[in-house]
Amino acid sequence: MGLFDRLRGDDDPRVVFLGIDGVPYDLVADHPDVFENLHRIADEGTGGRISSIVPPESSACWPSLTTGVNPGKTGVYGFQDREIGSDETYVPMGKHVRATRVWDRVTADGGDATVLNVPVTFPPQEDVQRMVSGFLSPSIEHASSDAEVQSVLEDHDYVIDVDAKLGHDEDKSAFLENAHDTLDARYEVFDHYLSADDWDLFFGVFMTTDRINHFLFGDYANDTDDADAFLEFYRSLDDYVGRIYDDLPEDVSLVIASDHGFTELVHEVNCNEWLARNGYLDYDGDDPDELADISPDTEVFSFIPGRFFVNLEGREPDGAVPDEEYEAVRDRLIDDLESMTGPDGSPVCAQIHRGEDVFDGPADDIAPDVVVVPEDGFDLKSGFGRKESVFSQGPRNGMHKFSNACLFTDDDRVAIDDVDLFDLTPTLLEMLEVDAESADFDGRSLLRS
């Protein structure tokens, strides 16, 4: 990288963004001995707690973080979406993101961007300097923007994602070994392209953190035998962050952020089962497993995470609720959600939003009518099919959290005060001196004027 720094012969600003998917601020703040480098970076600049988005789910969060706009403009609301007037669902990919990504703005301004392992970027773009698409890419070959990139990934034993099935085992040894291997290879490829490419923006995401949190955060929270291994994984992550930081030239700004926080998971909430038991939803047939299996008299159905849709006439294929009854059904649903309690009697819902209050844009036609952010300990699921109980438990013991994401940077111009994901893209662009209209974003730059 020093070579390219000399070859450039200019003083154009450069930025490295490192995503640490799902890392909660409290985890870092409570363990300065584990996160020595993140604390060191914060001492050079700043660090703090930020908010995620509604809903705080990675498939929705990364498109919003990388565009600066809400799902009503990105068109991605979660791990599962669908078109209006259809009961067919799809898993959103990069092609479904309707808003302009931060690296596309940099490229359009004449800069170069290297983009590695960002969720919801498949298939990889060929109009940026370098891209390896992330989560849900089917293979190394298909995740690589060209054959040369594929060769580099293969040389470093790179994998797209952790083998999450290993996390289902009671003994987490194999899962932890796989997570470390995945993290090691991710760092090696990041390190390679940090040096090999002459970039203006380097944008790379460590997503293994999210996987570790899903299967071991409860162990950390309850100080089980696996708690030390959980923290040791994070010690390795912090070491890699420190190596990257120490190798950067002084003229490069480093920004590190998570897309949502994390907390312990105690109960999974089967929302469609709850709707069925409360008279909102029914199925056709004895073995339902998809949206097309709901009966025509259904009033409300749900998608993950915590998204509720009124089965409205004229909007849904078999809509049952007339337009004049829409608000009454929605009001009743909100009242029932507000009174929903878990097995111990504690409230399930922390925030309940009407769709139009949090989503705005050309893609708000597929927005949920109501979206819920749960209280800590409850994870809102929405599979179609009858369940034995509204509340259940699975192999995961960690869940996403809205209010506990994190931001660290060595740039002392950044002010972290009432910050959310929408602020990151305009901040990166101002750091890079790329002009953009403030009206293009739902956030604002965090650089002090």
C-alpha cells in the first residue's frame, strides 16, 4: 500500500470501513482487555453506541448502512420479501437494492473502491474496482468479480460464511474452530487487497461475529463454560483490527461499525402461530408451509423479523379485509401486540410502529403495515405452519438488538451523538470529499463543521 501511496502523487483522502456485524457496544465497552485495539482507536478519535434501523435485521441493515436511506427506498425489509399482489416470496439480493450504494457514488466521482464480503451484494458488481459479494453468495466463483479475485480467495482458503449447522451442536468446539478459520481467511484477504489495490474507499465486513453471537451470546451472558471461548474469538478479531490499523498510512481514516447490536435470546416467538390463536390467521390444508397456504379469510400474516401485513382487498391476491376496515384491523392488532406477554408475563414488544411512520420511499408499497422491535430475550419468527406453542426455543441463544450497535473511528472530527445507520454513508462521503445532496439521505454527516 505504501507503494501505491507514493504512486498516486496526490493528497486525496482515503477511508477504510470495517464492518463488524452484530457487535454490541456494551460488549466492547465492558471488556477493554479483550478489545484493546478498538479502545485504542477510540482514544485516537471517538467511539460510542449507535442505533440500528427498523427492523434490525442484517438483510435490511446493510443496504441501509451502505446507502444512507430507509427500507422504503432500498426496497429490502428483511430476509424474506415479496411483491405486491403476489404470494410468492424471495430472498433479497444485491439486485433488489434500489438505492445508490456508497461505493457507487465514490466510483461515479472518479474514485476506486474495493468491496469485500458485504451482505446483500450478490451478484458482485463489475463496475467497481474489486468486489467479493458476501452472505448468501452460492460459491467463491460466483462471489468473485473476476477470475483473478477467485484465485486469490482460493489461495487463502476463503469461505463465504461460517458453517452455521455446526452451531446447532451442544459441543461448540467444531463451530468455534470453523469460525476462527473463517475469520482468519477473511483477514488474510482483507490484508491482501488493502496492500494490492490502490483504493479510495476500502469497504470490508467481518460477518463471523454475527454467527458467534447467535450461538454463544447466551453463554457469554450467563458465564457458561463457553464464555471464555466467546471472548477469545473477539480477542482474535480485535487483533486483526489492530493489525489493519497499524498498517494504514497516516492519511487514511479508519471507520468501524456494526449494523445492529446483540442480546441474549430466551424465547423464539412464533408470530403466525400467535396470529392463528388470536383469530387473525387461518390456513388451507393440513400441512401449510408458505404464504400461499393461508386461507382467504385471513386478516393478518407475518414475515420475519416482526413484520405484520393486513390481508387487504385489492392489494393481496386473496385479500379479506375491505379498505374501510383496514385501520380498525390494524388498531386491534396493535392493541393485542401491546398486551402480548411471554411465559413469565413480561411484555414481548418494545417498539410497535405503523409502517408509514418508519418507511418512506418508492418501495414502501411492500412495507409492512405494522413492524415490531421486541424486548430483549424475544426473537420474532414467522414461519408458515402450525406450531405446538407460540413460544419455543432453538439452538440459538443470541438475538439482534436495535439500540446497541457501535461505531469507532480514529477521525477526531466525528461526533457520535444520536447516531443511527443512516448517518454512515453521508459521513464516509464527506470524509472522501465526494459531493452529494443532503436530501439524498435519511441521515447526515457526523463530521463536525
